[in-house]
Amino acid sequence: MMLVYHKSNQSVLEEPVRLPAPDEVAWIRLRAPEPEQLQHLLQDVFHCHPLLVEDCIKMNQRPKMDRYKDHIFISFYSINKHLSSSELAIVIGTNFIVTVYKHDIPFLDDLYTEFQQVEGKMEYTGRILYHILDRCVDEYMEHVYQLDDRIDRLEQSIYHNPYVRVAQDIFRMKRTLHMLRRIFVEERTLLGAIGHQNFPYIRQESDVYFVDIYDHLSRVVDSLDIYRESLNGLLELQMNMKSDRMNEIMKTLTIASTFFMPLTFIVGIYGMNFDRMPELDWNYGYLAVWVVMAAVSVGMWIYYKKKKWM
């Protein structure tokens, strides 16, 4: 089935797939079509270029825009809440637009319903293209900005426990951000070409709308750069906090050992096996040794406090 906008009475109807009349504008959605079905529709019905048909069948393109004599092919990407990307192939003609995709893209279903309910959104193919790309970039902003909360949670985890295992999650997020940034930068170039060149299927007053999508996508790219820097900062923060914690532990152990060094020296002297040593026959010799060791310990503690070593 396809949506058909009739210019004569400005109505939108759902009809079987066919070649639209000159006074009609059609939108055809194809989810995971069979190669034979897709080739028949694009090549036999709409007479698209063989290279365009091949790109739609393979569905393994980077974001790009290819111009042909009577059609334009656009490869764009949508993302879901898990930040997984899904390619969306768009074929644009004078009075038709075909979208091909392998996985469910919910906002296309929403647009399909919206076009049937809201009048005037299918006046020409360039406007349909605008709504598709605009909704796609809006989802970028919605899903990508959720990374801010995930990064905050990672930061709090590191603050509470520097030894928490977050490195794997951070590196996984960095790979995802790298992949998304590569896609978004190429899409931004594509949108710039639509908004600043003579795109044949949009009206002159529509250029500003595509420029607006370009600006939104630029903000998403800037956010990705900030998130990547934040993730690098989290790794450095964890390493620094681990180092500080280790230094504190070594400092505590060193102070504890220095307390016992003079005490070990004292008891080591009186543990020597000599018959004639001072205070061996003294009745209060044992108590005196304890007093001396306690005084030494207290003196060292006061000295460390003044030096701010403790």
C-alpha cells in the first residue's frame, strides 16, 4: 500500500502501489522487501537507474546523495534507544518518494498516520523528505542526549568506588560514539548539500527548513564530541583516584611501620643475651621500658601532626 495525495481535492488516500498520476504525490514504504519485488517496483514501474536499484537492494551504504537523470537516491540512518543504527534508503522522483528499510523505524509509522490526519503535509516530495529527515534527526537528539545521564551515573560510581569496573562500559560507549559521529558528520554534509544547492524537488522557501535540520544535527555532533571528552575524563579520573587511594594506603602503612621502628629498636636491645646490662636487675625495668616506648610513640604522633603527615 501507498499514501497518495491528490492535488485536485487535497485529499490523502491509501491505495495499492502504482505509478502516480501527474497531479498526485505518492509515498511508498517498503520494509525488508524481496529483491525481486524491489527491482520490479523501482526499475519496471518507476524506471530508476540500475545503480540506484542496486544500492536499495544491498542497503550497505554510507550516508550519501546520488543524483540521476530523473531521480535522487539518499542514504540516511535512524537510531533506536540502544543507539543502534539502521539504514534508510530514500528514492525521490518528481511526484513520488520511496523509503526502503530492513528494520522497524517507528517514526515512519507515526508519519504515515500523521499524513493521513493532517492536511497539507504531502504537497510535494521535498516536503515529505523534510518531515522524514526532521523526525529522524529529532530522534538523534532524544536518544543521544540520554548519554548525559549514563555518563553522570558512571561518574558517581567512580566517585563512590574508584575500583568499580567501568572501563569496559566506557570503551563500548566510545566505540558507539565514534560510529555515530562518523554517520552524523556525513549526514550533515548531505543536509548542507540539500539546503545550499538547487535541490530539484523542494521549493525555494523550503531551504530554511533543511538548514534548521542541519543546525540540529550540528548540535548533536557537538554533543557527541563533549561526551567523548567526558568519557576520556572519566578514565583519567578513575586512574587518578586509584593512584590517590594507593598513595593514601602506602602513606598509612609507612607511618605505621615508622611507629614500630623505634619500639623494635628498644626491645631489640633488651632482648640481647648479655649478663651485665643496665636496668636488668631493676624492679621497675619492665614498666620503664613500656613508659619509654609509649613516650616515643606519643612524641612521634605529635611530630607527624605538626608536619601534617597525618
